[in-house]
Amino acid sequence: MNKIFDISTNNSGNVKITPIGEGITKSTVLFGDGTGGSSSADVLPGQSTSHTYPEGNYTVTIKTYSLSGEETTTTYPLVVTFSAPTNIKLEQSFSGTTLSLSATADNANGIQVLWGDGGANEVPTTLTGSLGNPFTGMHNYAPGVYTLTVKALSGGAATSSKTFPIVVFGPFSLPVTYENPIQNYNGGGSFGGADVAVVDNPSKTGINTSEKVWRITKNVGAEVWAGTYTPLASPNGVPINIDNGSKFKIMVYSSEIGKSLHFQLEDGNGYTPGIDVPITVANQWQELTFDFSAAGIPAGKIFNQYVFQYNLAANGSGEIVYVDNITQTK
């Protein structure tokens, strides 16, 4: 049988058929998957023909013709079985809350997804693509945390599935707690040799027992003006309107006293009022108030970013300060 059928293993359904026999002038292969067996091909001696089958059981009929014109008919059973796709991979990118998805799987004839936001009765979505190429699709979410299920189809009965976590960030806004899974706390960055990261609370005691906080590190040799920035511009953030309050309360933890935390508001057009408040308690959380009421900020002023800088009096020496629970009040 192996001399007659060469069945592909990539779920394409392609079968190479090679008639055998001696003294044959021509063979006619009836593929056995058409109406009345009418799907056929003529094959010269020593040559082959190929045909694409769906998964299933077939009877292939081969008629051979000798030099004298004698016809011989032989039938062969053919079983085409597709294997479950493997190596499911996913690439994702967001524009706002719209997910663009590209999925691949070895030997997949199709891919379906459950986006994870449709409840128990969600209907699978079939992505666009073909065997050997990526399958793509788009979906708009509400902000939240979801489980995306990718189902790779063989083209037959066999399938394989894999789940992926999907986090859809909402617009970044005050108050900031560093606990909200749909807030992108890494949407900003640092400058001048400072580093920033969301980390475990180093001291879950006193006024702040939250799990996560923001760590600002002014590395050794960092510029005097080193710091961090957090953008609030639309559509990825909600800008600060000074009419909602000119005071900002911020919880701070440091291992030393005397150095000041600088908090600055920026409108994106060069207007950057800022305030320094000294840290007066070491090794415990304290709440600092940054009062802009005397800064002369015009009513209705909109700020698209805030900035933290630590110890503007000197270059970095490896200082670390932790920040949490940023709120705006009147």
C-alpha cells in the first residue's frame, strides 16, 4: 500500500497516488470521493498523480491497460486522518480597547477563538487565514481581565486548544493605588538615571497595608534632575483638571529623612508647576500633601502628565523611595 499511496502529514489532505504494475501503457485513477466515482486522472507509466481529500475513508479504483489493450481494475482502501494541530502561538496588540490578534499553529486548517467576554453562551469566532499562514481577527473589549481560548482545527475531528490571559487596560486616572489590574502603571517611564517599578509593599503596616506600591530608585550617579513621568493624555489616560482640587495627597515610604519628594504637573505646553515636600519619618509610611493652591494655576487648567523627582539637591546615590495612593482633593 505504501508504494501506491503517499499521504501527507500536514493536514493538507494531499495524497500522492502511484499506480504499480509491469507492461502498463496507461493507468486511470478513480479517486473515489466524487459523485459516482467520476473524479479521476490518467497516469503514464512511472508517473504519479496527486489529489486532495477531506478526512475520511475512501475506495480508490485504479484501471491499468496493457500493451495488448487488456484492462485490469483493482480497488484500494484509503484512510485519510488529520492530526491535532500543535504549537499554538498568539501575537496580540491593542489600540485602545481593540485587540488585533494573529494566531498560528502547526498543521492548522482553521482557528476559532472564544474572546472570553461573552459568557457561557459565547459563540466561537472563526479567524481569517489558511493552512501554513497566520489566522487573524479583531475584537473590541470593555476594560477588564479575560481568558482567551484559541481552538486550532485540523480540518477533521482532531482539535487542540490553549488559553491566554488578556488584560484590557482602562484609561489611566487618579486616584492611583497600584492595585488595579486594568490600570497600566508602566505606561510612563523614567529619565536621568532613575528607575521605576511596581513592587510589593516593603512595609504593610501603619497607614498603608496595600499589596503593591511604586518604587522610585535614584541610581548611583543619576542626574540631579532624574525622575519618573506618568502620562495622562487621552485616550490612554484621564487628564488632571485643577478644578477637581489643588491638593494632592501621596503616601511615601523612605529609609531616611530630610530629603524631599518633588511632585510636578505638566500640561504638555511647557507649563510645569511643581512642589517639594520633605520626608520627615523614616522606615514607615507617611502621607505628604502637595498643595498647589498658592501656585497661581488658572481655573480649569488641564494637566496631561505628572512627574516625581527625589532629592533635587544632589546626584543619585542609590536612594529608594516608595509611593502609593495618589489622590486629588480640594
